[in-house]
Amino acid sequence: MSAAQPVIVPVPGLERVEPQLRELMSLAAGARALPSWSRSIRARQSGQFLSTLRGRGMEYDESRPYQPGDDIRQLDWRVTARTGKPHTKLFREERERPVFLCVDYRRPMFFATRGVFKAVQAARLAALLAWRAQQNGDRVGGFVFADAEHHELPPRRSRTAALQWVKLLAASAPACRGATIGGGDLAPLTAALTRLQRVAKPGSLVFLISDFRGYDDSAAAALARLAQHTDTILLAVHDVLEAEFPGLDGPALVADGRRSLQLAGITASQRADYAAQFERRSAALRDLARAQRLLFSVVTTDADPLAALMRLFGAR
């Protein structure tokens, strides 16, 4: 007997803290306004990073003996070891381009002081991209990663595949949000990037949507490796409070609906250190994008996700 499909019951106000299936499905109409990504696209932000998309994905076809001028990166080491003579892998173009969406549902993503939680904004962006991929005739899939959970869907070409993806975005959020209570270290970003590198085929179009908490040298190296064989686009979601802490005349109360925390006054020096820490992480991501020629864009929690993607793709 097959497992019953999860039933998602909308709760008033819950759409700001958890992605709702009804809303994610409704984004299919707006996604038609996004331009096709089968051409070169330019990010409309500082740096003007230019990315020439590689086109359709490439799939292994056969191996043949190595010939002078062949790319040594395409050597088939297994056949070479078995025969004792160097062989080269040959690839054929896939009829549909794999579009892989990677969405961060770790604990810090379930936070915001204005607009919607970062996880909700990430889900909206991922849903818009999934619907546009389906409308573009591409294969769509991806995975959601959290501190203790990982949900994955292989890329497939159909409206059903896009629908399964948005269902996954909505159905997995409550459990991931529930994990915000309790201790434990934040799941490393590098683990998700390593997995993404394994499952994203050469030529895939990869969207990584995250707040990039835990971004470090190992995560940067993993992103660089991913960029070697895929077209990777980084969408950094953040809340304004993460970029700059407001001045406080006195104690302030911060709550998440389950717990509350009393904050004492914050000094000007502490505010400056806080802002500098956020800027260092943002600068490191921008530097990586520039070095690897990746598209990179920042989306705040109170932004219109469709408008943010239109700007990313250079559309009016």
C-alpha cells in the first residue's frame, strides 16, 4: 500500500513562516514572465558578472580510443585501466536541460523581522524557477537540505515533476522549522554542496538558494568544483536585521512564537562589528562569484521574489 500524501491545511498567518502549497502552485502563472535562460544572461548587481550558459546537458554515450587533441579531462579511466590503452568518453546532447534546485531549510532560514521567513522566500524563488523550467521544456528536480533531514527529487520533464517539487517544498517545511528548537551545531553547508556536486550532471543549470550561514573555505572550494561542470547561480536570502542591527534605546524583546529573549542595549561598537561580520560573508560570496563567473544575487525577505528573478535575468 502506498504511503498517503501529506495534507497541508492553510493556517491564517502561517504563510509568513512556512511555505504554503496553494501559494507555490499559484506562482506558475507569474513564472511565465521570466525570460528563457537558454541565452546569455547578466546579473544586474555590483560587479556585472557575466555568465554564458552552456546550453543543454551532456550525457555519456560511449568510449573510444584516445586521439591526439582529445580533452584529457574526458579520459575514461575505467576502460583505460581495463584495456591498458587510453580511451576518451563521448557524450551526446540531452534533449532537455537538467535544472537542479537546491534549497536551504536549516534552522537560521526560519527567521525574519519583516516580510516572510527566509525559508518561505527561498521556497517562492524555487517554485518560480521550477515552473519556468517546466514551461521551458527542461527537466526539473532538486533537493531540500536541513540540519537533520534531506529530501531529493531527480530531475524529470513534466508538469507532475514541477508539482512534486513544490509539494516537497511545502510538506518538508514544518518538520524542518520544528528543528529550530533545541541545541546542536548547524549542519555544514559543505555537506550539501558535496552532495550537489555528485548529483548534478555536467551541463546542468543549478540554483543554490540559501542564507549561506557557515560559508567558509571548504564551502568555497566545493562551489568552485561545482562550477567546473555546471552553470551555477547563487541566490542569497537574508533579513535586514542580519545586515545591520538597529540602535536600541533600552532593552528589547525578541520572540519566535515559542520562545522570547530579552536583549540589553547594544553599543555602537557592537553594532559595527555585527555589520562587518555580515559584510565579510557577503564579500566572500561576491568574490567567489566573480572568480568563477557565477551569477549571484541577494534577495531580502521583504522583496518580491518574481521581481528579484526578473532583475537577475536582466528582464524589464
